[in-house]
Amino acid sequence: MIVIQLPVEKAYVASEDALKLLDEQLDAAESIKAVGMEQKDCQIENIAKAMEDKKISFDGAFDDLDYKALVKDEIDFAILPSEFLPGNAKDEEDTDAADETADTKAEDQKDDKDDKTTEELLKEENERLSDTAERLATLTIPMLVDRSADEKTDLAKAEWLKVYGVIFGCEDQANELFQQIVKAEENK
């Protein structure tokens, strides 16, 4: 069982989709203490500005976390992107979007990853996930993998508003936004 102390006050967020949701829709950016991208790579203006002002730090990319920095920043929750999950890397999503066959995808992965088989890659990715989850658990930092970008409909993506609303203590605001999206979908 993973226990999350609510509301989260010092989050590490490596998912750009979650960052946008927290900053632009829920106004919960003050609860973000660290991110998984450097300032020059951050596409979200408010977050990049907070990084410049040293209010938010870069504590390593999601696949290369700086655990010492997470402890130093007193992180109490980590949000990782869906690319962190085994078999869910960005290049695989792009391949899926192009509707290539499974054989072609496996061959591309093999060429791109120094002749490693898909099975070997999945094994490495599973080990990375397990290792990261174990280390974060040791540090008592609960972890969530943000899958909002994987949702197929706007309504499904909007459900993540409710999740983050509960986690970050802005449940009423999240529910109100969700109801607005529901009404907009009904009027289509």
C-alpha cells in the first residue's frame, strides 16, 4: 500500500502533461518543488520562470533521478511520465502513430538500441522501473505514473484533473473544471 500525505506540498514532476495541468488549470504550481527537465528544456513559462528564480529545481530526469536532491528538497511525491513504463517510450509511441507493423517496430528498436532484442529492452526497462520504485519507497516518496497523455478522449484526460485535485488539495476547483468539460462534451 502506498500512503500519500495530502495535500502534497513538495512534488517532483517529470511529466510535462501533469505540469501543464497543475500550472495552467489547477493553479497548483506552488506545490511543485522540483521537475525532471532543465530550465532550457521547459516549455511551460511559469515553471521555467520559477526555475530561473530558484523556486523550482531540476532534480534529474525521470530516468536518471538525483535522489540526494530529492531528499534535500524534501520531496513528498513524485509524478513520472508514462514514458517511464516498460514498452512505453516516446519512440515507440511515434512508431505506433505511424501505424507501422509489429515486425518493423521490433526491427527499428533493434537497430536503435545497439542490436538489443525487444525482450532485452523490456527487461531493462522493468528493472529500471523496479529500481526507481524501490529507491523512492526507501525514501518514503510515493510515486505516480501520469498516464493522462495516453488517454484517447478529452473527457478521459479531464478525469486526471480530479486525481490531481485530490492529491494537491484543490478538489473543488478540479471538480468544477471537470463538470465544465463534461458539459462542453455533452453540447458537441
